[in-house]
Amino acid sequence: MRIGQTSLVVFLSKLTSSALGFFGTVYFARELGAEVLGLYALVVALVAWLELGGSMGVGTAVTKRVSEGDEQGAYVAAGLLSTLAIGGVVSVLILLAGDPIAAYVGEFDAYVAVSVVWFVLGLLAIKLFYKLVLAVLEGERKVHLVGLLAPVRTGVATLVQVGLVIAGLSLAGLLVGYGVGGVLIGVLGLVYVSTSLARPRKRHFRSLYEYAKYAWLGGLKSRSFNDIDVLVLGAFVPSALVGVYAVAWSIAKFLDLFGTAVSDTLFPEISRATADGDDETVRQLVEDSLAYGGLIVVPGLVGGLLIGDRLLAVYGPEFVQGTTVLGLLLLATLLYSYQKQLLTALNAVDRPDLAFRINLVFIVTNAILNILLVWRVGWLGAAIATAVSAGIGLALAYVALTDVLSFCPPFRELGRQWVAAGLMGAGVWIVLDLVEPVAVGNLIVVPALVVFGAGLYFVCLLGLSSRFRRTVRRNLPLLASR
């Protein structure tokens, strides 16, 4: 399978997954309100951070070592044992810190009779399980399978959540459904794992540790970008505002799906090319990742600035107050998308030490700015902090990678994407101006504008970019056969 086709499979899978999640979130927002969504977002963010402590970068290290093709079974076994040991320690710490956790998620008891600590423990165990399975699949270069499992998880989770919410379980139903989806893809993923466990030796654990001690901070960086603002907001603002912010975040992250698909797909490919000493292939892959990492986010930023208020109104009137936050988070997502491509390349060429330093600066900057700006400015400060931190991380990642690898950033291709997005924005603005006087509901107008804008953007880009035309021709089966 071509790399472009693999990226497309992963992207379409993530797109389907996010579409299912979008419809589910709209239903939950209208049915349960912003406060319940805020509490749900807090618990999920808390579990995600604890999962980092329970894995300590082992999953990323397993992906790296398995992708290299040597002694795969021993590395998988070492990863499994390490995860069980570290996860066990974190679980004990969660039990000891039960009261502070319950106090942090303060209004949880108003909706659920069971302590939030037990939900955190259960969801943590599930997440550690399926994340390790997916890490092995990615190391086996089955990224497309990992991508295909994403809509299965979201689809099943959403269906279970809807059913439980209808049954009256509210917040508990959302959390149980989230866990069911994780269990399912973990079990399904095991079916496709081809590596058989082998007895690990000390050198296998040491090798994982040598990579994981740097790589775990990459996961921490990802969580810092995605969740630290939500966690800080949970300590400073009402849960309802956290819910509005989480909805705006879900829209912004939806637009980074293709960038994530590109980085997920190219990591094992760059890793293998590096192991083979093929510097030219590594250079080309890095340039491709930058050329297409922001392919969707660029027009998404333009479109979000034009129709962000209408889009948030779909979730309910109380969510429209997040329009400015949405614009800032879209900018942050664009900057982070390019940063992610560069850091993925650094990790894949076996320089996790450089990625570690950049991630450390990003995390510290993001945390400090979030606390200071939320304290001084309010919830808008969280979005500003995230955007500024993403910009700083991007600059540092670019400087670091240029010191390691000789490559030419595809500035002309990026410029063509912005021109196409500008033309799209003009078209959407004209249509929006025509629609504004007409009393048409957002549930009809917003999807129509999104489809129109996306179509116009890609038509313009096809006309402007010969590189994009070649990429489409190579990776769409009907065109590739001609």
C-alpha cells in the first residue's frame, strides 16, 4: 500500500470516527447541557494524563523497536511487563489520592452515586490495555488497521453512551460507554497482532528504557496541548465553561485529523528508512509531511473564522460564547500540526533527546502560560496560552531538525494552500451573505457551507498545485490505474 493511500485510509477512518463523535456530542450537549459535558471532559482528561504516568513512554518505545524488525516478540513482552508494573504503581497512587481527586471533580457526586475514583481506575486500565495493543500494530506497520479501529471505538462508544443516556444514566453513561469502546478495540486489535511473545532479557528492557525516557515526554507534550488547558480551567472556572471550551476543542482537533494521519503513517516509514541508511527517502518523507500536515487545518481556520458562531450554535445557544476561543484554538491546532510533523521526524531518526528538550520547553511554557493567563484573563487565556506555546514549539522543532537533517520546507506548496483557502473563504462569505437574510436553521446551513467550502478549496488547490494533482493521481486507485 502506498504511503499516501495509508494516510488516506487513516484519515478517512479518523474522519468517520470524529463524525460519529460529533453527532454524539451534539446530542449530549442538547440533552445534558454544558456542565455534564464539562465534568466528562475533566474525567477523560485526567485519565489521559494518568495513562501517561502508567505507560511512561513504553508504547512509543515498543512502536519504535518493533518497527526496526529485530526481536519483536521480546520487545513486546518487555513492553507488556513494564506497563503492568508501572500501571500498578500509578493505580495504588490513585487510591491513596482518592479524596483530592474527588474534590477536584467537585460536582461529580451530583450526577453519579459511585465515586469518581473508581471510574478513573477502570478507564485507566482500559486505556493502558488498548494503547499498548495499538502501539504494537503501529510498529508492525499496520497503521491503516489502527486507523480503521478508531471509528469502531467511537461508533460503539457513542451508541452505548446514547443508549445509557436515554436510560437516564447521564454522566455515568458517558463514562461507561467510553470504556466499552476502549475494551472493544483492544480485543479486536489483538486479533491482528502477528508478533508472538518471546522471553525478554535485560537488554530489551534497557533498550525500551533508553528510548522511552525521552519519548514519554512526547506523549506528555501531546497531552499538554490537548488537555492541560481543560485541567487548569477545571480549577478556575465553572464546569459549564469547561464544557463549552471542550466542545470548541473538539472542533479544532477534528480539523487536525489528516495531519495526525500523516504523522502516524510516516513515523514507521521514516524509522525504517533511517535504519536502512536511506537519507534521501528520509528527506523526502519529511518534506511530504510538512506539505500535507496542514492540508485540512488551513481551510478549517479560514472557515472557522467565518462560521464559528453558527457552528457552535448547533450544540446549543450557551455554546456560542466560545466563538473567540474556537478561533484561537484553530490557530493553535495549525501551528501544532506542523510542530508534530517535525517532532515525529526527530523521533523517527532516533533523536528523541532533541524532541525531549523541545517537548519539555513546550510543556513548561504551556502550563505556566495557562495558569497565569487563565488567572488574569479568564477562560480566553487558556486558548491564548495554547496558541503561543504551539508557536514556540514549532520554532524550536524546526531549528532542531534542520541541525540533524538537510531538507527544504515546501513553502511554495504551503502558499498555494493559503491561496486556495482564501478563495474558499471569499466564496463562503458570498454565500453566507446571501443566506443571512433568509430564516434557515444552522442544522441545514452549517453542513451545506462546510461541504461547499471544502469542495471549493480542493478544486482551487487542484488547479493551483501540480504537486497536489500528482499526489491525488498516485493515491486514488481509479486515477492511479490510468
